Amino acid sequence: MKKPLHNIKSKLVIKAVRNVRRGDQAEEAQRGMYRPGIKLDLQRSRYLTESYRRTDGMPMVLRRALAIENVLKNMDIYIQKWERIVGSSCSIPEGLYFGIDMNWRSVKRIISGHEGRGLLDDTGRKELAELAEYWKGKSMSDRQQEMFTGDILKYWKYEGTFIWTHWSELGIPNYEKIFKVGLRGLIDETEGRLAAIDREVPADYIEQKEFLQSVLISLRALISFARRYASLARDMASRSEDPADRRRLEEISTTCERVPEHPPRTLLEALQSFFFIHIGRYIEYSTLGIGVRFDKIFGPYYDADSKEDRITRDEALELLQLLWVKFQELGLVYSPMLSGIYGGVESLQAITLGGVDEHGQDITNEMTYIVLDAARSMQTLEPSIALRYHDGTPDTLLQKTMEVLHTGVGYPSFFNDRAMLPTLEKWGVPRQDARDYAITGCVYIEIPGKNISRRALGGLILPKCLWWALHRGVHPVTGVQWGVPTPDPVDFASSEDVLNAYLDQVRFFFRRQCTIENTCRELYAKYLPRPLYSAFLDGCIERGKDCRQWCYDSMVHDFCVIIGTTNVVDSLAAIQRVVFEKKKITLPELISILDKNWEGHEDARSMMLAAPKYGNDDDAADAIAVAVHHGTSAVLAEFSDRFGHPLRGDGSGVSATYGMALHTPATPDGRYDGEPFADATLSPSQGRDHKGPTAVLKSAAKIDTVKTFNHLLNQKFPPDMLESDKKDLFAGYLRTWGDLDISHIQFNIVDRATLLDAQRHPEKHPDLIVRVAGYSAYFVDLSRGLQDSIIARTEQSFT
Amino acid sequence: MGDKGTIFNIQRFSIHDGPGIRTTVFLKGCPLKCAWCANPESQSPNPQLLVRNIKCRSCGKCVSACPRGALTWSRNTGRQIHWERCNQCLHCVEACSFQSLNISGYEASIDTVLAEVEKDGVFYKNSGGGVTLSGGEPLFQKDFVVSLAKRIKEKGLHVALDTCGFVPAGHYDAILPYIDLILYDIKILDPQMHKRYSGSDNRLILDNAHHLAGLTQMWFRIPVIAGFNDSDDQIRETARIAKNIGVKKISLLPYHEGGKSKCEQIGVVYKFSEGLIPEDSWMQHLANIIQEFGVDTSIGY
């Protein structure tokens, strides 16, 4: 069954979204949001709506379960000629998932404009219009807008300081438990609970009963879904003339009869079981950023197969390559506004490798290496790979990761157990659970199997908060008091005064953002319960409660993506040096120059640029970085999620550092109106780090992860840093990053000349992948401006 | 004496000046005047004006600041500098807001340099790196560099000395106790050619090499210039010397024209128009020759 790799790679369907918006303005919309051939798949919407029409008046949790059951029962399924692992969230390989129950407006907008006219034909357009008719007033976005009044309605509209969006909601099933008992075991557990509450009749008996019944419907629906594949494969096998192909289809049939209902016995069964669970939750609820500790979960299956001579290493590698193609099939429709935040993204599925077990021992196994071989051979956007680094990470594993990095795909990214384990413990996660953390999406930290339906409550644009602080919260052109009235900058005597005014603005806007979020969370709990996903988590069946009705007790949950921290730092450092220490210019003078976007004041801009900047191991700038990061985190923690857990910031800015910079005028760090922000929370501003990559790490290390958790750091090196004996230097550099307790780092390994050539001749570089934020993207799918912002990152190479 | 020295750069993440991740301290002043010098600003022992015209915004402030009329401005030519009138008073640098006029070289105390090189200690530990003292010729400021090396060594760091070899032998004796590795420049073996292009012949250099190689670990470094010092014979002979005196490694550094633009920036004529960049394949050929002698080699670092 051996196939050449180019055959496998030729199956890839690229569903990356192009960033057709920047902020609220169109950018290269005529290119279309997706590559040609990609289609909007209406089947989930069709069968979901069909069921909803039938179940009006029933309890919502049952309605959800029945609707998902209807989708799984009726959606067309397919098995492609090369597949051994099957399943899809869409009815066609080139289909895009779309959650009509969330939002139908933006999809209608996409298909009627340049962005996505080709995604649907006329029949499809007609059907979508009919389906949308049903959802008017019922979709989540409709319900949100009905719920907002007064001040919140006013700040809900995007103005450039913060954005609330359905950004992402993640979580990791307890695969170990599910594989151990099978879905059948979960059904038995649920039936046991139903019998128990019938005896006990608890105070919330009805709610529990409805929930548990919904769990049963959902689990059975997923088993039946798998059986549909078994039956299709059997049918295809009976018609197949080719013996090898018949064997393949019979294998699929046997596998899908067994899993996910029963515990998998082989690597193939484990991967197939995983994939059904993976897409099942995806079909239930539109999410992105799924994660799994891949080597920890699948390593033992490979080892057992290998020991029993059931599989060779090459065969295991091929299975992974086939799975990689399936990962690639999971695409999402984004709203045009979100395309500006998720430029180049597909669905942010992440695989975590390495790290420690519950006893603190390194878990690296042969599967770790097979995954890296699969990654290196496939070089796909999905899945992204995260390596959990700790003191016991083997040198051979580091060397292997460098081989993958050298291809330029931008992963693995590195997460540091030395920083993350204490952080998780501070968040209230018991040590044993903390040691099992995994990465989802780009840089989200989760505990597998725990009820953590993490959400990002949108993004807060920190330099804009600073800008309001420099204007007393009043827009200088319109005169509108939009931010909080902070003191007149005339009276500021130090950068600390500016910092305090900035923090007041952060507090003012974040309060509004949190009110919106907590309102929305309540709506999600009421209208979008997740009985299927709940069954995959610890404690939901036991409690008889949907995952949205309670949560794992820790502050690992919700967070706000903070954007532009470094620009605030550099601005304050420049104000401190030029305005307050050297007194070369007064603050009001500076502000009036900023209001003119530096025009006619290049000398002032040059002075501000020459002031100390974060990322150079310069204590003057770095002390301000510490004050800004720690201060901002403390303000965010003043607010809580609806279960009472403090909130926090997070560095997963995706491409928002580019897209959301549009509405922030010139800032004191020398940045022009609309110019992109520094590319990540821990990254220096583009081209402002002059002391090399060691100084960048030293600066980043001064910011305490435990206090801030602002963890995204991009570094760019030319490929020769990962060649011949320089590899040892690079390993030394990585080990030092570990020793410095910095939580995260990732690399773009590409030279500037290649990127410039790809801009001029995109046709020559269709497969060139770059790291954008916590994810990789095809360079040619990014807008020119986003490409420029990646080229502008400092390339660390020295003599 | 020796507490302060004149340096023109401290380069962190230096990965081409000895093993591991290093910090290189560049000291000003050199007894040789090599025509191909990549850092011509290192030759003079004193701080000096370094001009970057690309950054000039024609604000005119430097023109008013110069007491000797060495800077002029006109609409047609833009800002011009008349080096023959410049006495390195450096008033213009203070006046410039755009980093177009800069000072190359500054006086630094041992404590200051020490604090800077210690910053990357954790990187040295993980990569087998350390500190490289380079220049110019570091021993041109003998008292300073010996004290500095001693203090760095006391911190337990690996110290490399990058030297041109044209230094009285006794100078080396003073610094050797604090040095783990010598990076030793061998530019060209023919004494006449050496004198013609560097100002001095190379007898002292070769004698010192013989003397020092037995006392500490030594690597040779050759700035390889096409058609000038890149013949098979030249490289073979250098490799033979290396093998005889126990030099472990020869670094082949392909010539580049970095010195040319810097000469313009400091108002010096670049006298090496015949310099040619060697082909990659030829560099590999030379590396193969060296390996035949059982001596390690690397290209570019």
C-alpha cells in the first residue's frame, strides 16, 4: 500500500482564508477570500435548520442534540480513492464549514461581494436565502444584538480600541478516557447517571435529565455516523475491481464498525476514532484551534503495533501523512472582518509534542519523531506543531525539530514548561493536571479532558488606549468623549503619569468589553449547549450539566487578546527619555505633532526613534516594559468571567497586529498612523532591535510569565543558522531560551531575498509558508501589507 | 593605567569569531594598515567622525555647528563634508538629529565592558561560547586589554584573542594567562606583498605564530581574496605551517567589500580596487586542500 509522497501531497486542498479586510476597510477583496474551487457547503445548515423547524418549543439542549443528529444522519459522506482514515465536516472535500446558527449575515455578504461570489452557485444562493430567513432573529449574532442596550450597544460597534468577536472557543477532549472505554462506555456511564437521578431526584432533576438524554442522542449519532462510513466502504469494496483497493475499503469498513464505539486496538483504529471525535465536535459547534498531545496519546498504540509486527515505521508515517491531508480538509468560513485578524488561517489545529507525564518525566517516544517526519515531509499549514520544552527534552529531539524548522514552515513553536507549569499552578491548576497541558490553536494553553471551553473575548488594542490617554479620552477631530476623562497631559510630570492614564483607559474599555463578553457567554449557555462535546470532558456526565453551565475551577479559561504592548512600551520609553529627561520637547508639543502624523517634524520622530527601545536588553526600556506588562495584566485581572475567575491578556494576536492597527493614529514610539504594531506581545517592534537575538531574549526574560502570560515571541533567522555546525549554536540558543524561563518562541527561517522574490513572482512560490503569529500561512495568500509587515521583522544574522 | 580603553563596538551574538555564541569587543587602533581592511574605522586609535549620508535630511544643523566650515550644504549637492578641513572636534555629531553624523569609537572603562560582556553569560554556557577580544589589534591598547582579559577570565568565561600578529612578542606573554584561544590572522605569506598591502612585512607575524602556537590553542584566519592570496600554493603552505606548529583549525574568510563604504564614511580613500570576491566553489576547493593536512577548516567563520 506504499505510495510516493508526491501523490499524497497532491491531495491537499488549501482552504486558507485570505485577509480581504484591514480593520473595517476592504483590502484586496477582488482576490476573493478563498482559492478557486473552494465551495461553501450548505448541508450542515440545511439539516440543522430542518431539525430546528421540527423541534420548536422543545428544551434547547435537546434541540441541539437532535439537530446535530439530523446533520450526522443525512449529510452526504464521501470516501476518496486514497483515504484510509475517513470523515469530514462537509459533504465535499473542497467544502467550507459554516455555522448558520451563529451568523448568517456575514456569509450572505461574502457570497454577494468580490470576496466570495464563487463560493456558491445560484441554486445554493437561493437555498441560503431560504435558510437565512428561518434564522432571522434566532442566530447567535441576532440574539446578541437584541440583548445589547445603552452604553454597551454604543461600544459594541468597532471603533478601533477593542473588538469583541466570536474569536475562538477551544478545548481538548479526554482522548485517553474515550479510547479506554469507547463511546459505548460513555453511553453506559450516561445511562447509569440517568438511572441514578431517577432514584435521587435532585433539585435540578429536569435539567439533568434533559442534558443526559441529549448526551445519549449525540453519542449514538456519532456512532451511527461512523457506521455510515463503514457501510459506504463496504458498498464501494463490493464494486471494486482492484484487489488492493478492495482491501483498503474493507479495512475502512472494519475500522469504522469498531470505532469510535469501542476502544481502538491499533494505531489505525486510534487515529480513526480520534478523527471522528475531532470532526464530530466540529460539526456540533463552529470552533477552531483544536489540540491534542499527539505523541502521548498515540505513541503507545504505535509501540504496541510495532512490537507485534503489525506495522512498520514507514507505514505509520504514511498513516500520519494521510491524516495530515484530512486535517487540511477542515476549513471554515470567516467573516470579512475576521479575515483581517486571521489572515492566511485555515482552522488552527495544533499538535502538541514532548513535555512531561504526571510524574514529571519526559514523554518523548518514537511517535514524537514520526510526527516530525510527517511534518517535514508534508509542510502543510495544518496541523501546526508545538513542542513542550523542559530541562529533560532530549538533544536528539531538539536536533530533529531543527530539521523541520529548516524547511521554513514556521513550526514547531516552542513552549517552555519551566514558565508554563508555575503559571498554570498560579491559575489554580493542580500540579498533576498542569503537567498534562497542551497547546490549542496558535498559543492557547489548555488541560486535556478538563471542562475548559476557553474563549478569547476579542482583542484590546493597547496603543489606542495610550492614544486616548494622551487626549484625555476625547477624539481630537470630532470632540467626542469616547474614552474616560484622564488628566490633561500638560500636567504629566513623568512617564509614570502617562502610564497611569493609559491604565485608566484600559480599565474603561475593558470593563465594556467584559460586559459584552459575559452577556454573550450567558447567551451561548442558553442557546448553544454542547452535549456531544460535554460527553468528552471530565465531569459533565457526572454532574448532569452541559459544559457551558459550569467550569473547571481555575483561571485558565477566558482571556482577552492584547495587541500592541511593545508599541506602548516603546512610546513610554521615548516619552521618558526625550520629554522628561532630555526635555527636548514638551508633551503637548509631541501630542500636536502626533496629531499631524509627524508631518513636518521628522526631527522629532527621529529623536523618539533614537530613544531606548524594548528588545535591546536596555534596562531603561525594559523596566518600562515590565511596568506596562505587569500593570496591564493587573488591570485585566480586576475583571472576572461569569464564574468569578479573573481575566487576563494573551499574546495570541494572530494577524490583528497588522489588521487592527489601522485605526490607531501615530504613536510616540515613532510609528506612523495606521502602521502595523509589533508582531507579538513579546516581540520587539519591527527593525527596532539592534543588539541581536540574545538581547531580545534577555529583554523578554525580564517580563514575568507568571504575572503576565503574554506569551508570543517571533524571531526570524536566515536558513544557514540551522545548517552544519551552526546547528549546535542554535541548540545552545534554544536551551538558553529555556533557561531564561521565557514562555514561548517561534521562528521564521527564511531569507529576505526569498520573501521579496515571492512578492514579485508569486507564481514561483505557491507553496512558500511563513509564520504569521501563532500559525503558519501561505505567503501568497496574504495581502501585500501583511506580507510587508513580515518582511520588516528583523532578521537575526550577524558577523 | 589601563582602566579605560577605546572601543568601537561590542557585538553580541557573534557567531563567527570563535566557538559558540560569543560577544566580540572591538578595540580601536591597529599597527597594520591593510588595504582590504573590512573595518577601516578600527585603524585609528581615536574616536572619529563616521558619516552616513543616507540618513541626512538636509536640516542644515551640522553646517552651523561646524567651527571650521568642513560641512557645507547647497541645493544641488546636498550636504557635503570636506574632510581636509575636519579636525574631529565632533560638534556636528551633537547637532545631528538623524544619526547621519556619528562617532565611531568611545572611551569605556573595564567595568562597563565587563558588564556588557557578562550579559550573555547564560548563552555562552549553553553553546560553549565566550568573549572575543578583537579590533583593530587588541594589543594596540596593551595595558587595557590585558586588564580586561584578566577580569573576564576571573568571571570564568572563555576568552579568545583575535590578533593580527604584528605585536612585540612580550605583549603576548602578558595576556596569555587569560586567553583560551588565539584567532591568528595569516594574510599572505610573501613578505614583500605583505609590506606592500599592509605597511609592514610579516616576519614578526610568522615568528610570533611559531612562538604562540605551542603555548595556547590557536586557529588561523585567512581573509581569502581572489587572485591575491588564494592560490593552491599559498593555502597549502599555510596549512603546512599550521600542521607543523600545532594549529587546530584554519578559518577561510571570503573577502567582501564591506570596507569600501566604511572608508567613504570616515573620509579615507579605499586603496584596494583590485580586491575580488572568491567563488564559493573555489573556497570549497581551498578547504579541501587544508583538510588534506589533517587540519580543521571552516568557511566564513
